[in-house]
Amino acid sequence: MKAVVMVRPKDGILDPQGDAVRHSLRKHGFDVSGTRVGRLIDLELAADDRADAERQVERMCSELLANPLIESYEIVWKDA
């Protein structure tokens, strides 16, 4: 099973990298009012059971992949 985890800073949390990207885009003439920079994590799980895989990935996110105090995450499952 494959999952993609997208981790981003929560709203209201400073994002200096996002600010730098927005500034650069505006400097190049793009009308951008906001940017957030996060990270993308591709996972391949050896689980056969979808429910078990979902529990594992939720646990990975809450314990390791994202800091729940300052980051949010979204999980997208890839069926292939």
C-alpha cells in the first residue's frame, strides 16, 4: 500500500521559508498573496489490511513525521 503524507505549518505559525518564496515570486512579477512551504513524504507499507495501514500511518504522523503543535498533515492513499 502506498500513502503520501503532506506536512505543512499550521495557520498562524511563522513560515520564513514560505515568506521567502512569496517574496521571490512577487519580485518576479507573480501576484501571490500567500505561500506555505511544507514537505511531502511518500510511504510504501507492507501491510495487507487497509485499516491497519491507516492506523500505522496516523501513528507515524503523530509521533514522528509531523510536530502536532506547529504542523498539520494530510494523508492521501494511492491505489496501485
